[in-house]
Amino acid sequence: MNVPDELKYAQSHEWVRVDNGDIVTVGISDFAQAEMTELVYVELPEVGRSYSAGDEVAVVESVKSASDIYTPVSGEIVEVNEALNDNPSLVNSSPFQDGWMFKIKISDAAQLDKLLDANGYKDSISS
């Protein structure tokens, strides 16, 4: 299972990459996409809307099930990955690059410290 060291992770299987100051990119982990199998639909959050950490912001549907996606940090959605509307399987083929879901302008950078590092996430998915 691929768990890049440079990312942070939520217990709910979202990953976070700090891009540029207070903007972070969010997607779902390799583990999560593998568990859901082939994604057939992604409902992305609305750009400009603000959320609190832990809020449901998106939905993914696979041939197997539907799952809510939560934002690991609070803030305003500043961009969504429109490519997923036409090709949701990008999450399966490239969960950490082309399959990112949204970018959020974080309102409290201290929330990043509450997320798991790669080793912590590996431990959580192996137990």
C-alpha cells in the first residue's frame, strides 16, 4: 500500500498535502480507493463554501458502495478537481496526483498537527 511520507492523513482516510502557505490539497488514500474498488461517480464540494474539520464535503460511489468524504481541516473550498466529473477512476489510478479532490484555504493551521503522519496512518490501517 502506497503511503507517501510527505502527506498528512485523517483517520477517515483522506490525505492532506500543504501546497502553498494556507492552501492544502485533499484526496483519499490508496488504501481507501482500493477498499472501495472502481469509482464510478464523484460529487465534489462547492467552491467558495466554508466547512469545519470533520464535515461531509463530498461523496464517492464505486461499483461496490457509496462513501462520504470528510474535510480533515476547516476552511473555504478554493478549487475542485473538475477532471473527476468526467473520469472518477483517476482516484483509483492516481490517488495522490491526478485523483486529488479539492483544495481548501485552511482557517486554522494548528489542525494539521492533529492529523496522522505516514507511520501513524500505516499503523491505523494495519490494525
